[in-house]
Amino acid sequence: MSKPSIPQGTRDFSPAEVRKRQYIFNTLRPIFELYGFQPLETPSMENLITLTGKYGEEGDRLIFKILNNGLHEKKEEDKTKFRLEIDKVLSKSYSSPAVTERALRYDLTIPFARYVVMHQNELAFPFRRYQMQPVWRADRPQKGRYREFWQCDADVVGSTSLINEAELLCIYQSAFVQLQVPVVIKVNSRKLLAALSEICSMPDKMMDITIAMDKLDKIGWVGVANELKERGIADEGIWQIEKVINVTGNNDEKLAAYSDIMQHSTSGIEGINELSKTLAYYQELMGGNGPTASNIVVDISLARGLNYYTGVIVEVVCNHPDVKMGSIGGGGRYDDLTGLFGLKGLSGVGVSFGVDRIYDVIEELGMFPKQLAEGTQVMIVNFGGENETYALNILQRFRADGIAAEVYPDAAKFDKQMKYANKRGIAYVVLPGDEERQKAMVSLKNFTTGEQKLLSVAECIGSIKASN
């Protein structure tokens, strides 16, 4: 018999890990609700045609396709042919819509756009939604990169106001402050990237430039320059891109410099004005005290290599010297997204939280609250007989008072029960023996200090609550 295993790029989560993940979800959810976003869920799988062509050349290669089932529905003479088709697909030598028509969702944004188009007559626009669900990518597993992972998205569709962009920056700011994760929030505009391709006199190469620039943090300028050359960008164009990337200063100084460089580009000036207005709205929403000059940074190299962004784009990275991690959040404006499904003129903007990476960062920094490790606070020892009935009565009173408690289900040896409590990390053990039952009391043992006291049940409950 083979040893049990799980697919590469996926993970099991222990009870302690699930509690930590829930801490992240439970931090984000009230923030989304505070800003007026409504919860939404979509299916794990989508029709393949819904996803294909929406993420760019590299993204499309990472879509997890699902082979059609249904051998049981086919006639016997068709099964051999069907299996041969499957073999060809698995060998990557053949692809047929008869074999694969569906795929696991790659992100939450495209399914959201599909939902909006299907339910447009039922929705009140602007429609603000948040979504917390897993997504799948046929990526190469490595640190911080999984094949199955969760995203938490917040999007607004049906409004072109830059107030939406500013509010999403506020959501990022509030979330990472509450999670105590130090971050840099990078902002840029796809319109500046379009202007950059115009400056290079190669407007048709915008996507090539974008894809290469998106790798700046990974491969450095030399690597980006080499890739630009491979993608057909002339030396003069590469020099223009390097000049823009080398602009320094605070956000206002950078935007002023870009304005000079891109003064003859309509899209460039539009992008600069949108960034300036977004940051001004952000300052107003933060009461004039937002840290625009510190952790919100205009970064012209930020590209976000997805086809559907059209305006302001944003990316969040952890700003801690001991943490090496890619982006832990990102998003942007997508004016044309629902148009992909036939609904024109409906602009949207959204951001995503990379929950798995955020988890890894918080874990690496040791920032998860210690009480998250607690499940059961109290274990009641089972001495059997009448004491077992007494233990169940105590258990009910603990739970009625909101104390997480359990009774050991078997009247096993005392040492076995204590080892169980110790292995579970349970803080308190209650001993309802003959003496305690006859006096209507209990012995409460603190596993941390080793202290043991004889108390009434009410006193025991009060003592446990006081320690929380």
C-alpha cells in the first residue's frame, strides 16, 4: 500500500493553523463591511471560455483545466476513443473542447465580472462586494507560492470616481495596521505604462514592456533590460525606460518629474492626474493624517502583469528586513472587464489580499496573538460512576458561561487524561472526585503554574474568566 500524500502545492491545515487563518479572515471581514462591501461567493469551477484570454499569455498557461467526466454515460465503443483523447491532453500534445470545457478559477475578479453581467438587472450600482474563497494556479510551488491558495477581494463596479481607489487604499492601510504587518503600498497607473511605450516610439509593445517591468524586483534592471531587448525594444527605448525608472524623490516630486518627461503624452498626463487625485482623496479620508509620504509610494516600475487593468494599479509588499516575500496584495482599475462578457461601459476597481502569504509573513514575524492557540480552555477529568454525571453537570455550566470546555469521554487512567490535556495545551484541568462532588465543589488545576485550588463551581468559573 502506498504512503498517503497530498498534491504538490497544496497543504493540510492543523487546528492551530486554521485558527490563525481565521484571525486574518475575521480581521478583514469587519473592515470590508465597515466600508459598505457585501459578501459574495462564486463556484470553484468556471467554464473554460470564461477564464481563457483574460490573464495574458503567462496567466493563461497557469489555468487548471478540468477533464470532462462522464465515461459512465458513453457507449462502450466510445470509451476507448475518449480515453485516447484524455491521454493526448495529459501528454500536452492535444487539446479538445470535448475533453476539457471547465477550469478551476484562477482568481476572484473574472468570476465576479461574470456574475455582474449575469445579474446586472438585480444589482444596485455602484455594486460593492467582497469575496473570500480559494483559487488555483498550475504554478511551480515555492516559498509563498502555492497551487491552491485563498484570496480576499474587495471590488466596486459601476463608478469611475477615484474616491473608490482612495477607499481601497484606506482598506489596505486599516487591515495591515490591525494585523500589525509593516507594509509598503505601491501605486502606479497603466496609463503611465502606456505613455512609456509611446516615449519609446513603440506603442504596440506596451504589453511586452509591462511584462518585463513587472519582474524588476525579481531579476533587477539588467535582467529587465535583457528581456526588453529580447522582446524587440530598441536601445533608445530601453534608455528612456531606465531614465524614468531612475526618478527619485517623494510622491509629489516623482509625479512632477513624470509630468515633465511625459508632457506630450495624453495618457501619461491623465495617469499622473489620476494618481495625484487618488492620493489627495486618500489624505482626506484619513483625516489629513494618512502616511502618503511614508508607506504609500508611487512606483513607475509597478506593472501588474494582467491584461485587464486600465488605470490606477496598486501592490502591497511587506516592509520588514527579516522577511523575504513577494506581493501580499494588489489590484487596480479595470474599465473594460465586464465588456469581455458583453456589458459595456461598466468601470470597476478592486484589490486583493493574498491570505496565504500574509499568514506566512505574520508567522515569520511571530505576530499572531498568543490566545489564538487556545481552543479548549478547560478539561474536566472523568473519574467514572457518579462523578462522571457530576462532571457532565459542571461541563454544561462552563459552556453556558461561555467557557470552552470538554470532559474526557472515557474513565481512563488519571495519567492518560493528564497527558492528553498537556498535549492539547489546555490551560486548566478540573478534578471532580468523590470529595469535590460531596461538597458540590471542584479542584481547579492551573497547568501553567501547577497551582491547584478547591473552589465552588461559580468561583471556578469566575477564576477562569478573570485569567482571560
